[in-house]
Amino acid sequence: MSNPLHPLAEEFLDFRGRIHALELSDPPFARLVAGYEQVDREVCCMEGRLGEAAEEASRAMRRLKLRIKDQILEALSRPVA
């Protein structure tokens, strides 16, 4: 059984509109969001698997997901140009 996905709009409730606007206007930001979504899907799939190797891979993917999420928050926190 896999765990639920964690959409950015739910992770950053205060930034919902800004996330959407930046996805449309800022290609690097859109790539970050796409990367986050891909890693989130992989983490959700991995967490349902058993075994030490799967658990280590899942931990590594969760760390990657957090790094991407930090980059997204940094981009969202910049002043609007």
C-alpha cells in the first residue's frame, strides 16, 4: 500500500496562487515543481515496499524531496518582481 501524495498547494497553503503563477511564468520554478512531484510519487511508491534496500532508497528520496521543497520555498519567498 502506498502513502498519499503531498501536493505543493497543500504543503504551502499561503502560496497557492503564487505557485500557480510561477509555474506559468518561470520555467526553472516549473521544473522544480515537476521534480518535486516526481520525487513525491516515487517516495509514495517506495514507502509501501518492504526491505532494507527499499527503506534506504526511500530515505534518500525523502531527503531529496526536502531539498527541492526548500528550493521552492526560497523561490516563493523572494519579492515579487
